[in-house]
Amino acid sequence: MNVRTDKLNSEFKRLIVEILTKKVKDPRITEMFTILDVDCDKELSSAKVYVSVYSVDPAKAANTFTAIKENEPLIRREISKSMHIRKVPEFRFVSDTSMEYGQKIDELLYEINKKDGNGR
């Protein structure tokens, strides 16, 4: 990656969070979420946006993620208004479950350690 792309990725990430939290009024966004990363291609034609939704209810998490994805045209419009670049990429939102996976591994390791400590 080059420095310009890295700067754009960082700015896109900041703006997407700002737009989703302040300008998007979608009632389906009920759960807490984080934009983990934005990965834009060199041509600025598309960018993957990695989203993690935190929820104990999988259905609410899915609804929140769907709402975020479906608001992509609004996000692009708002970014186009605030940034002075020729082309705003098409954003593809990707659900990132790495944090959930890590938490599950931690829980399993805790259970193993607990059993080893009590059983031996």
C-alpha cells in the first residue's frame, strides 16, 4: 500500500463512523458496532469495510449489519460532500467476527485451565 491509500483508508474509516453515528437514522441499527478497518484498492473503485457488531442477540446483530450495508449509498454521498477527491469508492461491508472468535477461544482456554486446575 502507498501512503496516500493509507491516509484515505484512515479518513474513510473516520467518516464512515461519523456518518453512521450522526447522520444515519435507521431504526434497525440498535447494536453497538465498530469499523475495524477500511481497505481501498489502488484505483479507488472499491473498498472493503470491516465491521464488527457487538450483541448477545444474533438477530439484532444481523439487522444492524444489514442496515449498515444498505445505507452504503448515503455514506458515499456524504463522503463525497466532505472530501475533495475525484472518485469515492464503492464500499463493500464485510462482517468481521474475529473478536467473537477470539472471545470464544478465551472461554474455551479458561474452561480447560479450570478443569486442569481442579482435576489434578
